[in-house]
Amino acid sequence: MWWRVWEWLCNKHPRTSKRWIIRRYYNGSQPEYNGVKLYFPTTMTIKRYRYRGTNIPTPWDQPTPVATT
């Protein structure tokens, strides 16, 4: 994705230097334009879950046994 953004910027500004494009759009290491930054995947936290099997609660009521008399 980074290379696609880079190619798009180079095509958008064909007569400018690469250094100018980096100074203009890359704030730090992320491309940014008008305060909107390109999503940076390494900022996503990963939360692992243990396998719980049948202990996972369900939103449906458990069937109640019918009493026979």
C-alpha cells in the first residue's frame, strides 16, 4: 500500500523532486494530507483469547426441561 501511495504522489506531482514530496506529505513516517493520515497497521494492538469451548455465553435462553406429571 505504501508503494501505491508513493506512486500516486509521484504521478500527482510529476515535475517536483522526491524530497519535496516527502517534506510535503510525509509527516514523520506516515503520509498525511489535510490532517488525515494513512492508516499505520503496526499501531493495531492484538488481543488473544483463550479457547473457552462450551463456556462461551449465548444470547439465547437455554431450553428448560418440560416437567411431566
